[in-house]
Amino acid sequence: MALVPVKVDLSTKTCVVTGASSGVGKEVARNLAAMGATVIVTSPGLDRADAARAEIVASTQSRRVLAMKLDYSNRLSLREFAETFAERHEHLHVLVHSAATWSPTREQTEDAIERTWMVNVLGPHILNRLLTDRLKASTPSRIIHLACNHAGDLDIEDTDFDQRRYDGWAAFRQSQQAVRMLSASLAPRMSIHGVQVHLCVPGSTVRTGLHRNARGLKRLRLALAARLFGVSPAAAADGPTWLAASPDVIPGGKLWLGRKESQRRFRDAAKMQLLWDSVERQANGLMSKPGIGQSGLFRLPT
């Protein structure tokens, strides 16, 4: 039975959708804009964000779509985005993390962090914390993490692949396992403030550009799977749109495959706490570096 599209009046809501210049993120942003929300579309390049904004405005006739630059791989960009957003918007009702990346070759950020880990895990974690005050001020509010169906290979002691031979797909898989575990850990911490945290796998295979960096047989296999079994970004956007806009109270901390609750893997409480503590240390170390604020001191909101 076909799902009934979510139709809710979101004219009083402000939403941020990261990685919204293409793929599922852009379709989620389009859906939210069509329901009247103020939607901030982000991308590492402002030109790409603005192009997506223009496309969404043309298709929805909404004049409440904005473009902002946000590069998860850059700590200064994270801080600048959060500060600029806070200056312009008193509330944040929905934060959707759809940005993701991977590379077949090992790449590092300017701060010498493996780039896949920074973009997919550490950057979203830091942004959640930087925007915590706005989320608390806007309850009931929601955080939605999008994740890929491929997850595993996490080594909490070696997230940067300093001790292991680098494998791009393994780096991506470990980032997706970490997203699952961190989302589950964040949910109870935010629920006491009236903020729901959801994790959504939009589809087992989605026809996006995420696999374009693959090479050789892996690229062929991924492309063939997407062609034969993949769903369109528009279809995949239904689940995260539902989580973002549904008027129903949806339990946080769960894993959703589209709109269907799925069994959550990686539930070992000790490992979840170990990962949480590790990522917190990474975030504090990164954001306390000189160049952030007057003193360079960074404190994660509680």
C-alpha cells in the first residue's frame, strides 16, 4: 500500500537540512519547504547551496528557503554557521543531517583528522552541540540523522586509520556504525529537554552520487545495485520527511527504515559509552584550538 505523503502546516517552523544541495537532503528540504517551513539549505559550497535553494523555490513557490555555507570538515565553518544562524534565527525546530562523504584514498582535514570521520561523524556531533540552545528553545524539536545501510568496521581506538591500512569503504562503514551508536546515545540526553533524536536509513539502496568515488569492481557493483534495486532520492526522502514533520509523537532513539521501525544493531552499552566519550574528547580538542572565538576555549553545551 502506497504511503500517504506527509501534509502538515509548518509555517511556524524553522528547519536546517545539511548536505541539501543534492540527493536525499535536497528532496527533504523541498518537502519541508512545500509545507511552509523556513528551510536553511546548506552545502560546503555556497554556490551549490544557492543553486539548490533556487531550484526548491521554483518548484515549491516558497520564499522562505535560504542558503548557507556549512562545511563539516572545517571547524571554523561549523562555528561560523552556528553563530550566524543564532544571530538570524531565534528557533530551530528540525535539524536534518544528510551530508555524507567517503573517498577511496585517505584524506585529512586541515586539522589532520581523517575526512570521512570528520564529515560523517565529528562534524554533525559538534553541530548538534553548537545548536543545542536553539533546539531547546524550540521544543518540541527534532534531530534526524540519515544513515546508509552499510555499517560496521568501527575501531574506536583508531578512527583515523593511523594503525590500520586505510580502506575507503571501511572508513565509510565505520562512520555509519558510529552515527547509529551516537544517535542512540544522544537521544536520552536530549529527550529530557524535549528534543527528539531519530536515526533514519532512507532506503537499502538510493540512487545518489555517494558512490561516485568508488573504483574498479566496487564501483561497478555499487552502480549496478543502484540501477537495479535503488530508489530515487525523492522516494527515499519520504522517511526522513515523515520523521521531521509528522505531528505524532515518535519515540526517539530508534532506527527507522523509511517509516518502519527496524532492529537497531550495535547496542552494546559499554561500547556506546566508550565511543561517546571518545568523540566528546575529539570535539573538545578540535574546537578548543586557537582561532575559535576570543580565547580559543570551546565548551560543549550540557
